[in-house]
Amino acid sequence: MQKPARYLVIVEQDGGMLARLFDDDMRLAAEFDASSEEVVVMTAGLQPQRGAIAAQWDKPLRGHSASERAAALVYTLDV
């Protein structure tokens, strides 16, 4: 059974915006276009943290540049 998503990260990739869902263990649960309606629904009423530069994001966001990670929006989802 898959754990529920805890974090939603909106990050730039290849000129577009990507939504990535992670569980409590920072394992990728899903990845989709950040312009989808799902993002609007999931983030309603939530305030993001700007930047995914903490060490906990090193492995989950490997492949993203430092500037992409600094500009990322991190939402902590109600589980």
C-alpha cells in the first residue's frame, strides 16, 4: 500500500512547471504538469514555502539545478 502524499513541490523543468508529490519518506509518489486542475485543488488554502534547498531535498530533487530548487514552491499537504 502506498503512503499518502505529504509534500507537493512545484519546480521548473525544461522550461515548464512540474508538480511532484512526495510521501513522508521523500519518495516520489507522482509527477504531473503543474498547470493541471489537481494542483489548484490540492493547494487551496495552503501557503507554500519558497525554495527546496534544504538537505532533505538533495536526493528527491537531484537533477534540478540550484536555481530551480531555490525557486521551487513546497506545499505541505494535509494528510
